[in-house]
Amino acid sequence: MPRDLPAPLRGAEPDAGLLRPVGPAPRDRRLRRAALAFVAVGLFVAGAAQAQTLPPPENVVQLSAEAATEVTLDRLQLVFSTRREGPEAAPVQQQLQQALEAALTVARAAARPGEVDVRTGNFSLSPRYDGRGGTSGWVGSAELIVEGSDRAAIAALAGRIQTMSVARTGWTLSRGARERAEEEITAEAVARFRAKADRSARLFGFTGWLLREVSVGADGPPPGLPRPAIAMGARAASAEMDAPLPIEAGRATVTVSVHGSVQLTR
């Protein structure tokens, strides 16, 4: 027989919370729609006011100006290299490693961050083929790169590193020197742009101008490409070979350019 369920208590009312509608009340929805409409109108008015800040694009002239200065390249780079060959790969690789490690020992003793930076370059080992397509031996090379702002210390390493020879030299411009040069001539480039705008307004019979758009950019020397040096082979421990490498820094041009458009006004 099924059990009788207990009857509800007299006077008990249904839970009002179970009968509440889901979502905001109609009045809340109307208020929210009104608020969103107000925000949309405000954004439209603000955008229209911003669009009316500049006159329509008529009587617009494209202009450009630049200023340049010469600077001395201030970072020296020396590339040391050595070459070994033999009938077997392992001995050739060992000879290259020994030559590179000896050079690194000398270079690291003079290393100072920013002034004398030391790093290894290319290290290669490949078979040498005869005319019949067979292998006749192995040949390999290794590089050590020393660069920085202390030219005297870097040049002196050319006389102290005995297991590698100077293969290439090069000069570059440091970031600090480039930024200082750009800062010096940016104001000059902008002043020339403004003078061109004034002159254009007068030539076309206008009394003034409004700046519509402008860009300022700088150009400098490309990264220094080491130039070939005389191959010196294995160094002998002589006074001539121990002498520092003669060096002379070159110069380069840093340019700041201003491009833009102005609208001539009456």
C-alpha cells in the first residue's frame, strides 16, 4: 500500500520566490535602453566634433625637410681567424679548438663590457674532395670577434693573439652616439619643415597653415661591414708582430627627416 503524504499546514502560502519572473523588470529594461541610447548619442556628438576640428582637406601641400650631421664612428671590430687542414677530421677539429681557446684566453683578459666585448664567430669543418669525387682530407676554420669602444685595447690584441690572424676590420656607430646626433638635429629638421610651410603659404597667396599630419624619422650609417685585411697567417713572436694594429676611425652621416602635409589657410 502506498504511504499517504502529509497534508500541508493550514494557512501556508506558496513560496513567492518561486514565482518571480526571470530577468529585469520592464521598468529596468526601459531605463537601461535609455541609458545606452544616451551614451551612443554622446559618442556620435564627440566624434562629429572631433571630425570638425580640422577644415575639409583642400589646399593641402605635401612637404619634407631634413637635417644632417657627420659623426665619428666609435666602435671598432676586429675579426680574428685561423685555418687548419689534414687527412683526418678529428685532428683538424682539435687544432682549431686549441687555437681558438688560446686566443680566447688572451682576449678575455682584456674584456670589459661595452669597451672590449669578446665573442666567437664561425666555426666550420668540411671534407675536401679530389677530382674523382672522393675525400682527400678535411679543412676547417674558426673565428674570434672582438669589438667595443676602447680602440687602443682592441688594436693591442692584434699583436698579442698569436694563434689567429686578423681577417677583417670594421667600424660602427654606437647607439648612444647615434641618439645624441639625432637629438642635436631633430629641432633643426622641424624648423626647416615649418619654414617650408611658411614659404608655401606666402607663394600661394595664403596667410597661414595648419599641420594635418607629420612623421619624423632618422637614417644613419648601416651596420659596419668589416673590410678585408691582409692575411698574416700564424704569428711569429717578433717585435713587429707584437705591435698594435694601426687603425683610424672613419666618419658617417646621420640624417633626420620630417615628412608631412599642411593645409593652407587665409
